[in-house]
Amino acid sequence: MKKMRAVIASVLAVATLLSFTGCSNFKVIDDEDVFFDALDEAVGIDEDETQHYKNTKVNGDKAEYVINAKDGDNSYIYVRFDDDEDAMDYFDDMYEDFDEIFAEKQFKGSHAMSQSKTRGYITFDGEIEYGSKIGKKYISSDTEIFGGIYVNKNVYIEVYSLNGSKRDKEKITSFLKALGFPKP
């Protein structure tokens, strides 16, 4: 009986581990058309309704392509840096900010974080307290936040809703599903 429990516990542990590693296994969106297609199909935002730039700078680093789209309370951001390291550095700053927010208990809700040398994500569904800092933005009131931040090689993506409705959250979920990214 004890052996059977040990075997069952081992199988459950391995299944749990595989489910976690599967979540962090998302593809690189190195073609901006994939991002545009997901915006159009999942959210209803056409390419001409976005701001997009080629060969620009983000945070002082060279970026091949940048897309910024807004839909009410939702934001969709795509940055394809020239260099993998620049994308990871940009993500690291966000990762540290969220890690501090979670550690200081300035966030109430669910979240998940994963980071490796070339890939990472942060998903969140909850409320951030007034005065918290995310990147270069300060939260000016208690704010519901739903979405995620992702990096894979040289591509950095932010998809989130601030004080969004149930429909806004459904759009975020549909968009992330279209990309094959972990959802909150």
C-alpha cells in the first residue's frame, strides 16, 4: 500500500512538473504579421489601427519593429529587438518590478512567473496597489490588471488590461490563445 502511494505521488509530481514546463514553452513571434493577424482575428484590430515603426529605439536599444495597439482598457505591445540580450534586459526590468510587487504584497490575485536565459513570462490577474511601479509607470490608484508580459529570444510582448471589463479580459485571453502564450 505504501509503495502504491509512493508511485502515485511520483506520477502526480512528474505530471505537475511537465505542466509547468509546458507553460513556459511558447514560440517566438519573429514575424510581425503573426502579431497583426492575432490582433485582427482575436481582437478585431486592423493593422492600420495600430502604431507601428521599423528600425527605431526602445529604451535606448535598437529595435527592428515595434507595434503598439490600444482597444479601450487593453494594450497590446510588440517589440522585436535587434539583439536577444536587449529584449531580455528589457524583460528583466519588468520581472524585477513584478517580483518586488509580489514580494511586498502590493498585488492581490493570481500570478505566475518563469525566466530562463532566453525566455520568460509573467502572467497576472488581480489588483495592484496605489503607488506601485511597473517599468516607468507608477500606479496612481488601486488598479485591476489582467494579462501577461513575455520574452522569447529577441521578441518582447506585453498584453494587458487595466480596470478592464469581463469582455476586455476575454479579448486578452483570446489574443494570448491565438499566439499560443500562457494565459493568466
